Amino acid sequence: MSTIAGIKGVVRFAIKGQEARPAWERKMLANALNNGQGAPNDLRFQCRIAQDARENFADISVPGGTLSVHQKSKPQFGRTRNGEAYLTVVLVDSRDGQSYKVRWTGDAVPRKMQEVAVKHDEGKRVAATRVALRWEDAEIVPSDHADHRARHDLNESGEIRVRANGRTGGPKPSRCFDRLCATDLA
């Protein structure tokens, strides 16, 4: 763990329950998962874990201040390119206004949390539960999250910069990877 934010111990992460989705919707989700489409990537912001992270990290007491979720950031839960689960939250330290990216990856993400995320993606019933996230297992680095970022694709006159060969760059490749699935947990 980084000593930048000065935190130790565990976060008692509360996960809300969810009722099962209707049978037709579960069947659609299962077909999409089985056909290789996978769950939509925007679920990394909308899954049960990401939604609960916003509430669990809303106000964390630290010596001399508090940590809270950055107002322009959304917690994410998903899978890295190496197939490991991750949970990422950007927190703002009230002591100095600095923001930090806190990321649990791989074995640092509790197994129970991964199971709940998979059940949620499949539309199954999820019971309310609590898991312990250890601050010592998190990677904590200063975040570049600013309130306003300058656009780098514009030229001096405010128009989209065109390369010498006439291309504007086109769509960027996705940095997102498929969601966790039941076979990942086996």
C-alpha cells in the first residue's frame, strides 16, 4: 500500500441484494453470454459492485480529514486484459484536495465480490452481503483527474487537427475487456 493517503485496515464493503430478473431477460442475457458477445462493457459502471462502491466510499474517515469519491469519476468493476478482476475508485482527500486512484486487482478483490458481480450480470438473485477490502492490498497512486482537461486533438484555431496524410485518427480502439463470467470463477 502507498502511504500517500495514510490509510490502513479494511473497508467493510456492503453489497445490496437484488431480486432475480424476469425469466425472459435472464434467457436473453444467457444467450448473449453463451454466444460469445459477453455482457455489455458499460456494466463496469453499472454493475452491483460499482453502484455500491459509490455509496461505500462516499465518506471515509482518515486522521485529520475524510476521503470521498471524486465528483467527476465513476467507480469501475471489471476484468483486466490479463483476465483478473479489478475495482477502481478515484478518491479525493479533504486534507489537501489531492485525488488518488485506488485499485484492487486480482487476488486483492474478494472472491465473494466476484461471485456477486457474475450473478448480477446473469440476472440472478443476489443476497445482501458484506466483504472486507484491505487497504494494504490496494494500489494507491495520485490521480490525474482534473475538473477540466484540455483537448489535445484541436489545433490553435479550435478545429480538429488533421494529420499530414489527411486522417483525423478515427475511432480509438476499446481499452475495455469482457466481463467476468462463471467460467472465470471455476
